[in-house]
Amino acid sequence: MLGLPFTEDDGGVEAGPVEIGLVCRELGRVLAPEPFLASVVHAGGLVAVAGSSEQRADLLGRLAAGEIVLAAADTSPGGRWSSAAEGVTAASDGDAWTLTGVRDPVPNGARADHIVVSASLPSGGTGLFVVDGADATRTDYAVFDGSRAARVELAETPAVPLGEPGLDLSSTIATISDITRIMGANRALGVMQARVAATNNYLMSRKQFGVTLNTFRALTFRAADMYVSLELAHSPVDWATMVVASGSRADIADAADRVGLQIARAGKHIGQDAIQLHGGIAMTAEYSVGVGTAHLAVLEQWLGGAQHHLTGLAARVADHGEIDALA
């Protein structure tokens, strides 16, 4: 599965976005702590699109074989999901390149063997570089859903350009980020499906006043509302995943914002109501409902909040023609 997105020449199996989305969905369903989304989809996607044939064969081949972990460092402290390389600058001395700056958070950054870093180029634009994990100063910390992230500090750290040196890859970075958001939506969908199923099972088995909780209509109606939110999110996730297979960069960006907005709203509703309908047990760290809700919040903060997606959609309203209002 680690080689699903990559070509056979690079050690992969050339699977499409639908297959990759299904894997992300199932990993989300069981809250698997594997860095598939961060390492394979995000960092691996950057290498697959921007790397030279030698870099792809080396990095992706070892990644697909399970020999290394990659991490993508393209988020500055306080940054708001921008593909611009704020916070890290690249400098060259002949053929040698160094990077200086800070990236935080970097999902699974402390355990990564190699880090794909975006940086501002001396000539303008944004480039991608590969940094050996051992050369960077990394501070590992726990995220509130139990996963791990790191603060990566670079101080004239040696780096190897990904692909052609000095090439502006801003649009490439933006597209891979959008694809990661769509695959993250698949993961979030799996999390929500499991939370809805767990809540239904709890209502049908937990007894109060001698009867199961699904006997009470108010609780049943809330469970039904959760199911409606789940289905309203399911269709956009499937549609956005298929857009990745056949859409242009503009189509993928639009799909990422549309599905991101729907998932952010549905995830908050389903997670909060799952906790409410379970009661106190859902607040414990050992119970999957609370952990799943925390994971949905982490995915939203990592891949883009509802307001971010809404802003992107609003900016594209001008692309549509005006119509005359009916009298």
C-alpha cells in the first residue's frame, strides 16, 4: 500500500486516487496511527511530481518498500495553509544549497528519515528541497489526538534541490496540498463513519430506566441527524476524489475547498453529538469516540479550516457569470 500512488518505475503500483482514497478511509475508520497521509500522499506526492528520475527511484522506491519515512515541511508557525514558502529561505553557493528558517508543525517530522522542505528562492518563487532528517534540529511533541508532530529548525542546513534547481514550484506545491486535503477528507469520512456506527450500537445496547436508549425519540432523532450529515459529506468526498483523477489544477483546488468545507462542518457535528449521546465515557482517552473527534479536529487544523475553504470558494464566485434577477 505504501507504493500505491507511484509509478512502477519508481517502485509503486500506479493506483488511482479512488484506491488511495479507500485506503485513507479505512485507516481513518480504525484510527490507525500510520503516517500514510503525511508521508506517502503529501511528501511522496511532492517527490513524485517534482523530483528527478534518480530522486524518485531512490526516495519513492525506499518509501514504497517501507525502508524510510518521508515528511513534508511546508507550514510556518502561525501560517494559514498557504503554499507560499514563508519562514524558510534558500541560499546557493555554486551547486551547494542551504536552508534557514523554521517549519512547524511537521506531522511525523521527528521520525522522518528525509524531510521535503519548501523554501523561498533567491530569484523569487518557491522551491522544494530534500533535507536529511539528522541534519535538522527537531523538537518532537504530542498533538492532542495522540499523534506526533515536530518543530523543525534549519540553520544553513545542507539541502538538495528537488528536481531542477531554482525552479519555481508554487503551483505544484498548491496542487499536491489540495490532493492531500481531498485524501484527508477520505480519512475524515472513515473516522465519521465509525463514530456514527459506534453511536448507533451504543444507543441500541445501553439501557436506562429498563429500556435501551434508542427507545427515546429525542436521542433517535439526533442519531438520524448525524447520519444525514455523514451522507451529505460522503457524496462530495467521492466526487472530489474522482476530480483528482480527471480534473485540472483549478478543478482540484475548487473540489478541495468544497469537500473541505463540508467535512469540517460534518466532522464537528458528528464528533460533538457522538460524545453527547455516549455521555461521560466518550470523554475518556481510552474510548475511541473522543479520540476520533479529536482526530477530526487535528485534520481540520492541518489541512484547512472551514473558514479557509469558504474564503477560497468566495474568491472564485467572480468566475461565474451574472444573471438577471427575476422580476
